[in-house]
Amino acid sequence: MKSVFRIVSLLEGVSYLLLLFIATPIKYLQGDASYVKMLGMPHGILFMLYIVLAIVIKKEMNWNNKTLAIVLIASIIPFGTFYVDKKYLR
């Protein structure tokens, strides 16, 4: 389960960065929302999967509530999922 969470974490982090730093600037600077539409749905699905898997894996990883909160908050901070992978999943 840990390896699945690591993969989802990586994909969620990459999709978030692409959405924030590629798709959103293109939308507002060039008026083309197609990239946001293309990346938005996969990112949303990966985000929800990340949250669910973090809650499920809490017991397996022996995380306390504070650690779980850090892992969950990291999902909304750019590069946060990469920090979680390095600090809590390796």
C-alpha cells in the first residue's frame, strides 16, 4: 500500500505543479483555458485519491494525528507531496 501511495503522491504533486505553473498562466496570459480543463480533472482525482490513501495508510505507517495532518496539508502546498515522500515514506 505504501508504494501505491508513493506513486499517487508523485503524480498528484506533478499534476499540481503543472496546473499551477503551466496551465493557469496560459489561461490568464493567453486566454486559453484548454490546459486547465485538460489537467484539472486528473489532478482532482489524484488529489482525492491522495487524501483517501493517506487516511487509509495512517495505521500501516503508525502515524499519529499530527503527522497525518502534515501529510494532508502538504497536498495543498506546492512541492509538499515531494516533502512527504522524502520525510515520511522512504
